Amino acid sequence: MIDYLWLLIALPLLGAAALVVFGKRIGEPVSGWLASALVIVPFLIAVALTVPFFGEAEPEHVFVFSWIPMIGANVSFLWDPLAALMTLIVTGVGSLIHIYSIGYMHGDDRYPRFFGYMNLFIASMLTLVLADNFALMFVGWELVGLSSYLLISFWFSKPSAAAAGKKAFIVNRIGDWGFLVGLMLIFAAFGTLDFGIVFAEAGTVLSVGMATAITLMLFLGATGKSAQLPLYVWLPDAMEGPTPVSALIHAATMVTAGVYMIARTAAIFELAPVTLAIVAIVGALTALFAATLAVGQRDIKRVLAYSTISQLGYMIMAVGLTALTAGIFHLMTHAFFKALLFLAAGSVIHAMTNQQDMWKMGGLRKYMPTTFVTMAIAWLAISGVFPLSGFWSKDEILGAAFAKGGWFTILWVIGVITALITAFYMTRLIILTFFGEKRWDSDTHPHEAPSTMTIPLIILAFFTAVIGLWNTPVRLGLEHFLEPSFGSVDQVHAAGGLTVWTLALISLAVITVGILLAYHRYGRGELPTEEGGYWAAALDGYGVDGFYGKVIVAPGKSLATWLAMILDVRVVDGFVNGLAVGVRMFGTSMRVLQTGWVRSYGAGILAGSLGVILWLLLRGGAF
Amino acid sequence: MTVTIGWYMSLAAVLFSIGAAGVLMRRNALVMFMSIELMLNSVNLTFIAAGNELGLVEGQVAALFVMVVAAAEVTIGLAILVAVFRRRATANVDQLSELRG
Amino acid sequence: MTEVILFVIFAAVALAGALVMVSARNPVYSAIGLLAAMFTMALFYVMLDAHFVAAVQIVVYAGAVMTLFLFVIMMIGVDKKEDTAESIPFQRGITIVVALGLGVVIILAGSQVWITGNTAFGSPDLVGTIETVSDAIFGTWTIAFLSTVFLLTIAAVGTVALAMFGSKAVPEVESEEGA
């Protein structure tokens, strides 16, 4: 059965090719169902292949074909619990989102192409997750970037969408450069890119300096893909894409690639405590920073975008603390509740005929009950309310930060403050959208979504509620499950016993404060006007985009202009033209010899022969 | 004093240079041709003198062949000259400069 | 001694003939000068024991080639005097340098390497009679001789062809300096 692992990637890839080429002929709902089927089948196969891991099975390597054996890069896969978990998340949540899109994208004239790109994404993400060497992982890494670009700028006739796609790709490129440099360093140190060899020999081969260099470069790649400071700027703009895209790529799966990568390469990161500290700090700061930005947004999707950046900050902080299980746990719970939040938001947007401004919503719970209930469950989960999944995973991370002690306690404090702010802005979102007086125009008629859209919501809500119970401090199910993948790494865990419950109570108290503050501000009577000062700055993203524009983009543009207009036109073209002119000048000067008179030619001949005779005689020593 | 081979060779050299000067200085095609004939004759003298000195008959054989070639060349050359004259009514080689670049 | 005197006289005639040929304005005078030079050549050949070649020189060169020259001179126009101005720049200078140079160099260099007293190759009292020469031509050098047959045939055919396909004369135009 394991030999069919390659089907997991081949099926969606085939779907992508078929839908891109023959999409028009396959037509509307069929292409959607076909694409969904090509994700559901891999999900089922993955489930079947994961069951053995609950029975203490060993990780397996599946070799498909050799690619560049010299550098240890082959098309071969590593099937271990971590990969299995990621695969299940990608295909499971992915198939739900595919089914949701059947209804959401109805009426779009590039409908089949959309599903082709979605399938391409699934195939690429699975390549990334299943790879057993850095080269194949990088292939997957780049392909998900490509799919992200294609899907963000899906409605490319809108200039803002096209620009957003470009921005995502270019900012990611900076991260990818870091990743590639890291890869080169790994190859320089180990002579191969195969995971097995690299992780086994990491301790003996790498010096601390080399390990720090490699991990810093890899982390740069992670900041690009997982939208951390300073390369997060593409994620809010990526909301230009259709909502299922935001749900799948920019919430549940692609952005988690950075977290997965760090978890996977933990054997190298372990050797570089400096990098780990940087990772944890960046994660914590990003979480806080993004949370403050989320408070001031008016667009429902942008709140969720900043929320994603913030939650990713939690995950990055976790892997920076070497609390790998906690990070992966939060990755899983986040996938469920964030996908649910986005899909529900999509349902709302769909109902409001593409209106995304929360200030024009209000009181929708009467019109969209299913959406409301499922979104409320997600709201409670992300805020970290007991006993939903977000509570368990977030507190696992905070507990690990606290347990690490020393100055890491500051990170714990940052995490708690961020949790407060998270509760606040999520409650704000729920209240503004579903409660209060209706503030929309008279020509909008909100209605509940069709069942292709609501059933995925219900399924996701179920998992959001219960999945957390897999890894409670009492019964560390996930920890145990991931043992074969992380066994060799020295993980940090939340301290057991009284400490963890005390910390949990502190978190719950803080969250309650956040929810109550939001209720107090928005839930009773008149809504405050949020303009000027902080609110304007938040809408502008604190001016970071403008700053990047002035400091990085503008010099880049002027350099490019200089190169094109001056270097290319004057120097390069000038050199080439100069060569031509030089040849012509030489020819013109040689023209003098062509007099057309026989006698001058004769003179030349005789003069030349006199010269030859002289030379021969001199050489022969005649004089 | 006797007439050594050096005398003949020197005379041949002088005749050769006079012929060369004639080729380069005169514009009349016929005179140019005749100068070339003079140069060929001086070479013949060289051959014969050397053959005589070495006691080989090959010197005279070579001179004979040079004479044959010169005769053939004169034939063709004069035929060309006549053809050119028919067209251009001039024997001035400086006016035949179409190949001027 | 007589040989020296004869040599000097004949050399003077040859040189005079050559100089006349080069400097005469009337092409007929040039032809006569060349004729004189060629006669003296024949005399030199006799002095060098090349009797057969001397005879051939008279018959072929003086008899046939110079006659041909004179025919063409008559045909082309005898009376025209060419002007003495030189139209090509530096031509006079180059000519003097080259011609003098050639002459001087050959004499100077040759005077060191004239073959002197070396009779190792052939017999010292060889006389170029018809027998000896024809032995060589039809014996050792047959192929060269046959090649000259070809050469002469081609020359003859070529001449006839040129004569037959010539075109009508174009009236003389102003001197055209090429563009």
C-alpha cells in the first residue's frame, strides 16, 4: 500500500493538468467535483496509511525515481507521523474547501481553471511535505509559491489583485533566496541534500557557526513563506484572492510550510541556540504586532489575515522554543478554526454580494444561522476558550514558554497579552458582523449559503471543537504520535501538574477580560466611530508598505532604470555600435589602397618583392 | 681580367631594374608590355649564364621554356589589349580604373 | 681580352636599347630599342656557348614577338604622344626607389654568392648545340615540353576567341577618374 504513496501527488497534479487544458470542455460543476474527488481520494489513502502509526509503526522511505543522485536529490518520500499529519491536514481541509468552492465560485467564467490551480496547489504542498530531501522540498516550496501567485491574482483584471499576486511572489522570493542559500550551505557542509544523512550527521559535522548560518538562512525562508516580520507584508494584500484561496493557502496550509520546515530540520536548529532565540523572539513580536493591527481593520478578511500572521507568530515562537509538538499542535488546530473562519466569512461575503466592510454588516445571525453558529465556535476556539481546540494548543505553547524560564518568560508575557488582544478583535468581528442593528443598503438581501458551502462549515466546526482533546496534558496523544519524528530532538514541554493549570487559569482570565472589553465597546448601543490616530495608522498597516516602498522598492526601481537606460543603451549598445563603427572606419582607411590603377598595384608588388628579397638576404647573412 | 659570371649577372640585374622602372613609369600599355619582355629576357640571361658556369644544359632548357611562355603570354596579352582598345579607343592604362574602390 | 671588349660593347648596346625603350615617347622607338636589346642578348648567348638558344632567341623573340608588337602598335595608333605628367601620386618616387633598390640589392648580394669555379655538377666544356639541348628536352624534361604544347594551344585558341568576340569601339571620352 505504501508503494502507492506517489498517487497522493500524482492525482491532484493530473487534475491540475486536465483542468487547465480541457477545463472549458469539462464545464461548470463537473470540474469542481472532479477536482474535489482528486483531493478526497488522496485523503482516504492517507488515512489508510496513517493508521499503522497509531500502532507504533516505523517511518518509511518510498523511492519513486532518481533525479540528481549526486547531490542526494531524488524523487523519494519520507512517510513518518509528522508527514502523515501534515498530509491529512492538507488533504482533509483541502477537500472540504474544494467542496465549498463548488458553490462559492459558481458563475465565475474561469471556474475550471480555478480548480486546476487549486489542485496544483494541493500537489505542490504534498510534495513539500512528503519530500525526503531538501531539493524536492524546495521544488514543492517554489511550486506552492507559484500556485499562491496564480490564485491570488485569479481575478487579474482587477489591478489590485494583479499587484497583490506580484507582491506575494516577490516578497516570497526574498525568503526563497534565504532558503536556497541555506540549502547551498547544507550541501557544502554535508555533500548531500538527503534528510536522513543530514539529520543523522548534523551533530558531528556542523560547527556552531555553520549551524547558525544555515539555520538563519532557512529561517529567512520561513519568514517569507509564513509571513513573519519583516516579510509579512504580502499576506494582508493576498486577501484579494477568492475566499477559498485565503482559507486554504493563507490560513491552513501554505503559510504553515515555514513552521513545518523548521520542525522537520530541528536536528540542525538544535545546534544553533542563537537562531532559536531569534526565531522565538521574531515569532512573539510578530504575534503581538499583527494582533494590534488586526484590531483596527474594517474589512472582515483583513482582520482574519492579520490574525493568521499573529497565530503563525505563536507557532514560530513554539518551534523557536523547541516545543515542536506544541507548534505542530497549534498548526493543526489553527488549520481547522482558521479555515472555518475564512469559509464562514466567505459565506457572509457571498450573502452580502461581495461586501466585505464590517461596518456595513450587522445583525446577520438571524439571516444566516448555520454560518453564525459555526463561526461562533471558531471564534471561541481562536480566543482560546476551554474546552475547544484553540485553548489546548495555545496554552501548550504558553506553558512551554513559561517552562523554559529565564528571559523566555518575557515571551510568555507577550503571548498572554497577544491572547488578550486576539480575544478582543475576534469578539469585535463577531459583534460587528452578526449582532446589532443592520447597517447594510436596501438592495442587499442576505441569505444562508447553499449546502455545498454549509456542510464543510459544519464538518470543520466539529473538528474545531473536539480535535484539541487529542493532546491534553492528561493524555498527550499527539506527543506520542509524533514520537518517531521528533524522538531524537530535545523538546521543551509545558511543566506538568499545578503549573500548567495555573497558567491556564491566567490565560482564561485574560481572555475573558478581552471578550468583555469588546462587548463593552461594541455590544451595547451606539458603535464608536473609529477614525483618525491609531485607527488610520492600523488601516495603513502602520506605514510599513510605504516604508518598504521608499527604502527598498524605489532604489530598486531607480537602479533598474539606470541599468536599462544608461548602462544598456550607452555602454553596452555603445560598445557594440562602436565595434561596428570601428570596423567601418578601418575599412574606409583601407579603401585608399584600392586605387584601380594597375601601376600602383605593380609598384606595390615590386616593393613587396624587394622587401622579401632583402629579408631573405639579411637572414641568410649576405651583408 | 676575364669576363666572369658576375658580369653577366650584374648586367642582367641592371636590365631587370630598367624593365621594372619601365613597367611602373609608362602609361602606354604596349610599352609596359615591352618592359615586361625585357625583364623576362634578363632572367633568361641569368639562366644561361648559370648553366654555362655549372656546365649543365638545364640552364638552356629553362631559358627555352621561359621563351615559350613569354611568347604565349605576349600573344594573349596583345589580344586582350586589342580587344580593350576596340572598346575604349585608348591604350592608357590609367583610364582602365573601374575597379577603384 | 677580346671577350671583355666584346662584352663591354654589347652591354652598352643592350643598356642603351633598354633605356631608349623605357624613355621614348613614340612607341615605335621603344620597340626598336627593345629589338636592339634582344639582339645583344642573342650575342651574349653565343658568348656563353648556348648557340641553339641564341638562334631561337633571334627567331622567336626578335622575329616573332617584336613583329607582333609592331603590328599591334600600328593598329592601335602610333602618333599619339602621351603626356609626361604623372597622375598617380608618389609613383615616380616609388619607382626610383624600387628599381634602384632591386638593382643594387641584387648586385650587392649576388656579388657575394655568384657561383664561382664550381664545376662539380656538369662538364666544364659543354656547348649548347642542338643535340645536347634536345637530348635534355625530349629526354629528362619531356613532361615540361608537352605542357608547353598545351600552353601554346590554349594561347592560340584564346587569341582567336578574343578576336572573334570583341565589341564595337566606344568614342574616347574625357579622362574619367574613378569614383
